[in-house]
Amino acid sequence: MRLSLLIVFVLWLYPSLQEKDFSHLREKMVKEQIERRGITDQATLSSMRKVQRHLFVSDDMVDHAYEDRPLPIGYGQTISQPYIVAFMTEIIQPGPDHHVLEIGTGSGYQAAVLSGIVKEVYSIEIIDSLGSQARNRLDKLDYKNIQVRLADGYHGWKDKAPFDAIVVTAAAEHIPPPLIAQLKENGRMIIPVGSPFMIQQLMLVEKKNGRVHTSGMMPVQFVPFKRRQ
Ligand code: SAH
């Protein structure tokens, strides 16, 4: 009798013990991989502390979810390294009333990180099954201010434009002109630019007085930006 009570108690406790374990890993990830590398924006740090990254990867990747690297999410795609997600979030200077467009929903993780900081996140994914998986995941986790669309993000999302910021999470050979057009005055876009399967430059694109300024931030390696024929 006592033993069975103990078993029931342990089983009941198990999920919360597991989450405690993950929250410890998450805190460690933020301190060692993100703060230590110079990310200071409090909204970004607090969102990275909240979003349960292990729920955005498949079961066989859960134990690696908080490691300092990208992870495969199926269909040849990856969820970005935590530091890169934090960097891309901080650099767009996200604000509570902002409307942000993301190209490359993937797992939905970057969208979830943005969701806690800005007003509305619009995210486009070109691989239908990946996009619908992400949409289901985000719904289940109750992220209410994220809309996922299955399309070629090259054309942006005209109905919802202009955007305060745009985050592109696949490497493009050039900056898609429709995305520049859909960026607000004083808006910021972060996008990896360069050849697929090689090292690319993470570019910051700013629109000031109708003119576009670009600056290289750091070398990165992203999956290729695809096109729908
Ligand atoms: N932000 C994602 C990272 C996904 S990797 C995350 O947090 O998990 C990049 C994603 O961009 C892939 O899912 C890929 O299918 C998608 N992608 C590539 N080209 C695209 C395009 N033209 N439009 C929309 N999504 C695209």
C-alpha cells in the first residue's frame, strides 16, 4: 500500500521535476551562451528565459534542446542556435506595439521568442508540413499573437504590411525587394545574405528617410532560402 502510494506520488511529481530540470538548463543557456556573449536587451533575455525550447524539437532531440548549437527539425531544416535567435531578436529592437514579419517559421521557436515581446508576429513557412506542425504547436502552447502562413516568403505578407521589423531565418542570395518595400520607415530587417551551403553575412537593413542602409553583423551559416516556382 505504502509503496504504491509512493509510486503514484513519484509519477505525479515526474512532469514537474522534468520541467524544473529544463528551466535550470534554460537559465544556464541564457547566462552562459547569451548574456556572456553580450546580449543585454531585457525583453529578449526574459523571453529566452520563458520559451520552452525543448517543446520545439522532436522527442529524440529534447535532451539537446538547450545546447549551444542549431538542431535538425526534419525536412533538412534546423532550429537556430539559441545565441543567434537572441542576437536576431535584440538587433531589431523589438517594442511592445510592433508588428513583426518572420520568414522561415521552421519549428516556430523564433516566432515564440518574438511573441512575448511584440504585439503581433506574422510568420511565413515554405514547407507546408513544417508550417502546419509549427502552427499546431504554437496553438497548443497558447501563443495567441502569432499567425503562420504557408507560402514563399520572398513576396512578404502584403495585407499585413508595413512591418516595424522583419526577421529572415534562411540565407538569401539577395535581399528580396518586396521585403524592403514592406519595411516601415525607421524599420529594421535582419537577414543572412550569401550563397547556400557557404558562410553568409548576417545583414542589418535599416530604412531611414526612404533610403536603405545595410551593415554586416557577423558571419553565419543558415539553411538556404528556397523559392516556390
Ligand atoms: N526560425 C526557425 C528556423 C527555421 S530554419 C526556427 O526558429 O525554428 C529556416 C526555415 O526557413 C526552414 O523551415 C525553411 O523551410 C524556411 N524557408 C526557406 N525559404 C523560405 C521561403 N522562401 N519562404 C518561407 N520560408 C522559407
